[in-house]
Amino acid sequence: MALVDIPGSKSITARALFLAAAADGVTTLVRPLRSDDTEGFAEGLVRLGYRVGRTPDAWQVDGRPQGPAVQEADVYCRDGATTARFLPTLAAAGHGTYRFDASAQMRRRPLLPLTRALRDLGVDLRHEEAEGHHPLTVRAAGVEGGKVTLDAGQSSQYLTALLLLGPLTREGLRIEVTDLVSAPYVEITIAMMRAFGAEVTREGDTFVVPPTGYRATTYAVEPDASTASYFFAAAAVTGGEVTVPGLGEGALQGDLGFVDVLRRMGARVSVRPDGTTVQGTGELRGLTVNMRDISDTMPTLAAIAPFASGPVRIEDVANTRVKECDRLEACAENLRRLGVEVATGPDWIEIRPGAGAPAGGAEITSYGDHRIVMSFAVTGLRVPGISFDDPGCVRKTFPDFHEVFGGLGRVLGT
């Protein structure tokens, strides 16, 4: 059995940094994720005038309920979607002029539903080049609040950004959502807001957030469930056993639901208060699964689908086309490169295993996407000769991934 220590959740770390910056007092974050995305978020806070103290196992943030400490700032968001979407929203609650830019990859990713909602709330926000994309400038004068309508069909991060903003407004927010993808991530947001002293209620498709502000706290970051999916999948495809401590019953992250997909395919799964264990049985059945709520784990399933006994069809994942890359097509193209039959549609992918194992010796095209690399590393446990054109892009969420995953492979005997 392999015991794997997974780094802290990226999603939780990003939300915790926003909440800590907005809270009244000094917040300590215990075991936050240290990666390119979260370091970029912390650096963005520093550019906005917040004090962020960092040690290996804890970060301390001096909160400023009134907003950024500087009147002007130029913030580079790197590749981080949470950084690029949350920080302009946080800055809008302050007073000053703040410019945000991002990498070429992040510039391509959509932002318009969020910026439209912010403008509807009276925020002076201007896209400098392509409408709905970075770079952008926020001329902040606080946010009054009120009613707003939001389309969160591309990303739940749009709704999360507005929910996080709500307690900082003068009147509170009523957010009517016309579509919502990845709903469990919104539940993470609401649970964390409550931990920082705020409250959210839901009336059908409307979320109500009163102007309570936030209070500082000490907050422990749980292991990243999306990252854990690669290690759980490794157990399923090798017949080994992997346990991730600290990620079990009561976990905030919906992506832990990936283990239920593995259970349906034939793996043995145990979810306990202190952790989760997956044991491979030598059997992987085909299935059809809706992954709308856990779409970040779609590439993980696609990468192990060639070893199933029948077709694997993943549905309702259109939003994966607007992530770091078009993940549906990236998975399809790389699987075809391995000799696997694949079909795709607007919001689905179907992998059809052949009589034998996929061919080896292929270079996986990463498209700069950490999840493509980490997913196909699992394929590499069964297929010799897999390499990557950009293995280092895992620094976005897990800088030590290759070392840790390589060690797991040795334990599992691959």
C-alpha cells in the first residue's frame, strides 16, 4: 500500500487568500498549496498592498476590509484563473486604479460574464484589448451592491467571485444565476465564507449575501482532491492500493467524487473520516458518466479509459473546452496518438478501447496544461515510452509531481 501526502487544495488556497485579505485581523493559513498559481495569487495581494508572510507550512495575511492599501497597482496574474478572476473583484471593493494582466494562455480564457456582472453593479471596469479578456483596468470606488444576474455556465468561478465580494459591499448582493457548472466548487466557497464569519442563503437560483464583512481566523487547507485523482487512478489501473490521508468524509471538495467513478468501474474504495483508500482489482469496466460537477477530473478518467473492458463515455463537460486548453480535444488527440479510438462532441468524449493495450513511445502534447500532463502520467504506468513536450507545466499546481508520482510507480511495481 502507498500512503501519498497530497499538497493543499489549489481551489481552497485561492479562496482562503481572498478571504484572509478581506477579513478584519490577521489570518493564518495552515498547509496552503505552494505552486505557481497560489504564489501568483499571494504576489498579487502584495502588489495591492496587503502584507503576506510566508513560511513553509503556514501563511499569514493582514486583512484590510477597506480594500487594497495602495491607490494604484499593476498586477500580473500569471496562468492562474482564480487569481485573474478573484483579484479584480477584490480590488473593486477598494478605492484606486488597478490594472490586471495575465499570461497568453490566461488571456485566451473567458471573463466576460463576470465583468458584465461587475459593471451591472456599477464597477468602472475596462478591457484594454479584447472585450471579455485580460488585460483590464478597474477604477474602484467601492461596490454599493444590489441585484445582479450572472451566467455561470462556463465557470463556477464567476459566481464564486461575486459571492466572495458580497460581504464587502455596502448593501449586500442578490445574485440570480441563469446557468451553473461545477456546482460543488460553489459549495466550497459558501462553506469557507461561513468559516470567516459571513453568511449565504439560497432561494432557488438566487444567492443572497448580506454585507457582514469577514473576520480573521486560522484556517487549515485540506489536500487537493483533483490532484489526488491521479494517485487514485494509478491504484485502479495497476491493481495497487493508494491511501490519501486528510481527504475523506466531510471534505469540502466535490472532486473527491472521482473515487465513486472508480468504484463503478470496479475498484474498491473506502472513504473514512481520516482519509480515502482506492484499491485496484484488476478490473476496469466501461461506463457512461456525467462529469459536469467534477469536470477537472475528466482528463484523469480519459487517460485510464483505454484500459477499460468497454467504452468510456464522459458527458456534460463542455466547460472543459475553455480551461487552460481545450481539454476534450487535447485528451482525444493524445489518445489517438497512442492508437486509441476516440470520438468527441460539443460536450462529450467517448473512448473505445481496442483488443490490446495502447501503443507506446508517444510524446504527449501538453498544451501547457498541468492536468493533461498529470493525467497521462497515469497512462504511462501501463504504457512504456510516454514522454511530454512540457513536463514542467505541472508547477502550476504541483511542482514536485513527477518526483512524487515516480516514487509511487516504484511502490506499485510499474
